[in-house]
Amino acid sequence: MTMTPDIAPPHPAEALILAKAASAAVERARQVRLMAFDVDGVLTDGSLWYGESGETLKRFNALDGHGLRLMREGGVAVALVTGREGPIVARRAAELGIPLVLQGVRDKSQAIAGLAQEQGYTLDQVGFMGDDILDLGALQRVGFAASVPSAPHYITQAAHWVASREGGSGAARECCDLILAAQGRLKHFFSPNAVILGGVTQ
């Protein structure tokens, strides 16, 4: 299901989301056609749990996962770009139907630029959400740079928009909602009889 943005007045839920973001960030989010996410610290809280056999465990957030699905269904391509490597990320991406997964990446700026070229997008049409030193080059290069509140100051300063929620606790969902709302795509996912009262869907 691919949805095209429109110029109709925003849905009440979209208006609530857009009211919390700076107009410059909204305009950048409106241009995004490919949104890439770091994993550790963005889609997770950054914790690494190790089992008795040495396997690494990570906790993902269902709200974030649904947001990534909504992005894909709304016509925005989604990619995962992470410095670590392991089967957990591949499995999570497969569950969410995300085919664009780059693991073990040291130079994320170059990797995202290459990914954009392969997919036929300019860097102005690409967004990236990251939280640490390895993400800085990419954040400074893309059209829409997003981060999380617990990231180092030099990372949040490089971002055009910072979520109110932490990584692994809904930050990525906030980002997805903002992009979809900025493009007038979020409204298509609401039931026709849904009522928005003070930010609550009933």
C-alpha cells in the first residue's frame, strides 16, 4: 500500500505531532523518502545482555516496530544501519519486512550515501536517526538528522530533531510519526470514526 502526501489540512493527530516540532525540522521531514535507523541506543536502550552460551540479547520496542511498519506501508523506505553485527538485528528486520539492513558498518556516512545512490535517492531525501560517535558523520550529511535525548551533546546538536522518548522506548516511533505527519500520510492509518481529544484517540 503506497500513499502519496497531500496538501489537505492535517488530521488532528498530525496537527498535534507537528505542533511539537520546529517548522524547519518538519520541512526536512517532509522531504524524506528513505529513513535509516541505528540499532543500539535508538531501536534499543543500548543494553547488551549475554546468555550463558555467550549469545547477545537485545530488547526491542513494539511501538517502534509498528512505527517502522507504518513508514513502509506509507511509502517511505526504511533501512537499519548498525556498527555491530549479529543475527538478532537480521531477525528483527525480517519480522518487520525491512530488506535494507547494513551491519558491521564503521563508516555510516559512506554507507548511507551508497545506500541512497543504490535506491535512487539524493541525500536531501534521506534521513538518519543515530545516537553516538559513529553516527555523527551520517547525521551531518543527510537531509533529516534525528537523535535521542540521552545522546552526547555533540550528537544532539548535530540533529535537526530530537525525540522526547529514549532509544528503545518509543523514540523511533516518534520519529516515524513525525515524518508521516509532515507528509500528510499518517491520517490514512486512522479509523474514520476515531476521535482525537486532547491528544487521545478514542
